[in-house]
Amino acid sequence: MNQKSLPKIVVIGGGTGSFVLLSGLKNYPVDLTAIVPVTDDGGSTGRLRDEFGFLPVGDIRQCLAALAKENGLFQKLFTYRFEKGKGIKGHSLGNLFLTALEDILGSEPAAVEQISKLFRLKGTILPISRQMVKLAAEYSDGQTIISEHKIEVHRLKKNERIVKLYTLPQALINPQAKVAIETAELVIFAPGDLFNSLIASLVVKGSRSALQRSQAKLVYIVNLMTLNSQTNYFTALDHIKELEKYSGRKIDSIIVNNQPIPPVILQAYKTQTEYSVEDNLGEDSRVIRQPLLANTPYQKPTSDSLKRSLLRHDSAKLARTIIKLINR
């Protein structure tokens, strides 16, 4: 099958959600493009962004690791995080590698292009914008928080919600990302932070209009758990309403996990005031329910200072569900 005949899939998201989804999809004959946000300013990525003035590399690193032809050693190297060493502790080797290559070549797109050739990636990775911006959130109590990391660590009070998300300054869509969205057959909103990973890309000027012009079917993989900093007590329907509001389009297919979550995991999340996302979608014909949980909880490195999700989707199960959807 030649490249032109492959189904064109665009995955919008960042971090772990995109990593899991892309890791599974790359094993199928599809034309993959990963589009990542440019607002990450926490952890290793934030330190490098502040020191070098480049676009954030964390989400791109995750996608590079996922799309490498050989999982094994490259994936381990690119996701390796230093656990000791003055000045280097907490940094990801992949982040340092990308930053060095950006410094040598002069831009993030050039660095990603070279890495793609070096490691024979099974897909394309694009930042949603080429501009350095900050993420801003307005809340229902009237306050505004500027910085993706500060939004991430903010703990919502009861009934408090994010009512508006935007970038400062206003970001413009990367022309390559615009073309990818407009020519896709399927656009998938990956699981992950609803506001910081997904909507952070949708608020970039040009994203909404590109989605509205695209003939692609929109697919959303519903999160497994709520997030106290962004989606406190959100149901599946609440997630979908926010995505449809910012994208300006109705979601065509909704993928929901129906596998029971182990009580020990639920208890660990409950201590953070986080809960399994309630499936209140009823008999909606758009919904595809499947057992989609990964077999083991995620164990993060001790040097990683950021909060990470314990529970994740299984990449192979997710990919099979997507391919069945394409072939229907």
C-alpha cells in the first residue's frame, strides 16, 4: 500500500495520552500526524524553555519516543530522567537532546525533522503554533491564572470551573498543522489533560476554523479519571461539551472505557479529590464502549517532580478500537 492511500489520522494532544495512543497506532498502515501544544512551562521542559528560549520540548519528546520504529532502547533513552547530578537532576535525556539539536539547527521544526530521519519515525510531529506563548485560564470565581504549570497545580474549590482558556499573546496556527487538520480523514482528541493538553491547542487562532473546514471525523477518547486542577467532578458529557465548545464541531465518535478500575487505584486518586469519569452518555449512538485499561499502574521516576497519572489506557487496545472504527 503506498503512502497516499493510507488513512490520514491526526492526533491532537500531549504528554502521556498521545504517547499511549501513538505507540499503538504506529503498528498499523496509517499516515500519522501528531499535533502538540506549545504552552508547557513546567518541570524539565519549563526549565529548558526559560533558559534557552525555545518552544517547549516535552510533548514532542513523548511523541518521538512513541513513533520511533524500534521501541526498545531508543524509547528508554528518550524517556530516561536523571535522578541525580547537580543541575541535571529531574531533566529528561530526550528534552536535553532536543534542546541541543534546536540550538545547533536553529529551530524546533528543523530539529524534529532531523530526528525523524535519524530514527525513522512512523509519523510526523508538529507543534500547533511556532510562537512562544503562555496559557491563561479564567475561573468562575473571577480569578485568572497565567502559566500552564500554575494551572496544573491549582486545586479547584467546590463548584469552581475554568470558564475561558486562551494564550498570551494570541498564538497563530502553524501552517503545517493547519494543512494536516484540513486534509485528515480522522482527527482524534487523545486522552489527557482536557484544558492543558487538548483545549490548549484549540484556542490557537486558526485551529477552530481548520477543524470546521476539515471533512475529518472527530473522535474523542474520554479520560479515565477527573483532574482536580481542571475537571473536578466532570462527567464524560462535561468533557465532550467543552471540546465541542472550543472546536466548534460535534464529536462524531466517543470512545469510553467500560473496564472496572481496581479499588486500590480509585482510593489513591480519591486522596487527591479525583474520581473515575462518570459515563453518563446513555444510549448515544456515537459511543463505543470497550475494556481499555493498561494492566499495571504507571510508576514514575523519583526525580520527576510533576504529578503524573497512575492509571493509563492500553495502547494496543486503543489502537485496535480506532482501526475498527476506520474500517466500519
